Amino acid sequence: MITRLRHWLHRRRHPLRYAHLDALLRTQSLKREDLLARQQRDLADIVEFAAAHTPYYAETLALFLQDGRFDPGTLPILKKDDVIRRLDDLLARHPNQSQADRSQAKIGHTGGSTGKPLAFWYDDAKHELMRAGMMRSYMLSGWRPGQKILNFWGARQDVVPGGVFGAQLGDAIAAEHTISAYEYTEAQLVEWARFIQRYRPVLLQGYASVLAEVARAVIENRLAMPKTLLGVYSTAEVLTEAQRQRMQQAFGCKVFNQYGSREIPNIACECSHGRLHVFTDMVFLESRKIDDENRLLLTSITNRLMPMIRYDIGDSGRLLDGECDCGLPFPLMEMDLCRQNDLIRTSSGKTVHPSYFNRLLYGQTQIRQYQWVQRDLGQLELNLVAPPLGRETLATLEASIRRDVDARMVLKVHHLDDIPRTVSGKHRFVIGLGASQPGHP
């Protein structure tokens, strides 16, 4: 009864959000061929709109559009540097106006987890669509509007009043509570676990590294989690298999990995079968071979305030053939455990994927946090929040790196009380040469 009342009150409070959610759920019921045909129409519409209403695309798309026809694969790629340099020119102007109306537009900022923080335009309409898309993803677990969600959020700007998860008078109606988790102690982790026991949420959502730390505290202190939990939604960071297993052990429910960004949210989410589905009613996603990576290029087909076409987000992954037994019509994808600036390079020209370094520490359960950092071609640093590693373990690590990466690579290990996060509160496991680095040990 209380859940239904909260749902009714929340729907009255956010009519646009629920209108978007209803539309997304209708789209989700389409057949695959109808869904993809609609995506192609939406893609053509956003390209035509961008060329007609933004100075940047009026300039860059002019040579590629012939009588409204175009090949998506030939359109220019939007780089992060382009967004930084031409931000004002990416803001769309309304029809019959020579300049964009900034009265309803706001500036948002990314955390720069791939090494290049940037600003972007957004408005209330984009925010409400984003929240509707999040609700659609939550429903894949069996959650329904009005049921409790507990967020563990690491970005300071999101948990202040006015932020995405900032405390609001409507939190009780929304059945959503947020814990500011951009810094914490061991005692706080235990207290948060006890809060889960008292709050009895249906979903947990948060940064992968934070949720994994709460899960560790749950396991080590043998704290029973409420049977109300249906799912844990991991977001904002790359989710490792070790983190997934720890969360599922601690919370006793399935972990759902989400993929999105601040500038283009709601890209993909795992279903109940553990497959990552691309929300083709919100984005057009490509995987292109660039610099020996399967780089992901994104086009938002819903954002007419600041169109982003073939945006190189800095992540890598690939689209997959076939359909999922869950019944969703959305196509499948998989992410690489990698971002562009997470690659390790050697003086011989060799490039090593970050998943190699993560695998080196499998089984080292005494390690609370780790981070591999490359500051020059001949040296790797391993930052650890853990008891000192034994000589045999260190020797094995060094031997593996010199055998598989570079025979001359020097390994330095630093034992720290804490590993600095990015400005958005994220933890990066591997930081390659030239990427922005949170700090020195």
C-alpha cells in the first residue's frame, strides 16, 4: 500500500519523467526489426537537425549530406578536444533564431575518467529523460517505481543540493536515499552496511569500487543483508569479475552492470541473464578500429539541445551478433576492461591491455585497493592498500611483468593508506602514460 502511494505521489511530482518512462517501455515492446528501423529514422532526424541548428555541425556536416541522405560511417568523429574547443557552437539554436537560447540551458561537467574532463550543455528535459532511462534499467531487476533504492555515490557535485542525487524534500516520496561515498573509513563502511539492514532497500546503486568495499565489510563482519534486495546496480566505473562476485556473495542478489556517461547517459545495461543490451531508442552505437582499439562511437538520438554525433567517448568494446533469451529486443554489446588512457606501453612499441595487470593480482585477497600507474616507458608503479607483500609474491609479479611486458621494466610498489580518486570520485585500476593521474604516493 505504501509503495503504491509513493509511486502515485512521485508520478504526480514528475509527470515528464513518467511520460518518458511510459514511452521507453512501449519502445521496449517492439520487435527487433521495428526497433532498429525506428533508430535509423531517429538518427537521420538528429543529423539533419544538428546540421540545420548548430554552428559546429553546420560547418562539419555540410560536405556529407546529400539531399538528406548520408552514410553514418563516413560522418566526422566528434573528439573530446572538439567539445572543449567548440562548446558554444554545439548548443542548438531554436528555429527562426540566429543564436541559441541559453536561458534554459545549464553547464554540466564530466569527471575526466579517461583523462580529458569536459563541459556539456543540459536542461531539465534531458535530466528527466535520463532519470526515466535509469528507471527503465532498474525495472530489469524486477524493481517497480515506489520501491526503495539506496545510492552510494562518489561524485561530490551529485550529492549536494540540486545535484542528481542531492537531498530533496521529495526523497521520501521517491523512496530513494543517497549516501555521500566519496571518502570513507573502515568504521563508515560497517555503519553503511548496518544502514542497509535498517533501510531495507530493494536496489543498491553506486560506483563499483565503493559497492565492492561495502560488500567486503559485509562479508568480513558477517552482517546479514535484508531479503528485500533484488539487485545491485554498478555504474560509473569498470566492473571487474572479482568485484561482481564479492557483491553477489555479500548482498545475495544479482549485480547489473550499467554503461553510460554524464554527457550521454543510458547507453546500455545488463539484463537478468547478464547480457549487456544497447538502448537503441536513446543512442546509436558504433565500434570502430582506431589505433588498434575497438573504440566506441556514440550518437545521442534524443538530445537536441547539444547534439553529439559519432562522439569518441574514450572507451572500447564491440557490438555482438545474436539475441538474448531474456526477450529484450535491444542488441548486445560487450565492454573491454579498458579505456583509451588505461593502456600500458613499452619502449619497444608494445601495448598491453589493462586486464593483464588486473589478472596479476587475482587471489590476493588481502589487497583492499590497488592501482597500476605508468609514469615513463621503463617503469611501473603499483599502489596498494594492503599489508606488505611477501618476497615470493613480489618476485612472481616482477618475473611475470618482465616475461610478458618488457624484460627491462622496473616495478616499484608503494603501500598507502588510501589511493586518491579522480575528481568525480572514481577509482581507476590502471593509469597509462600521459593520462591524468590523481596524485603521487
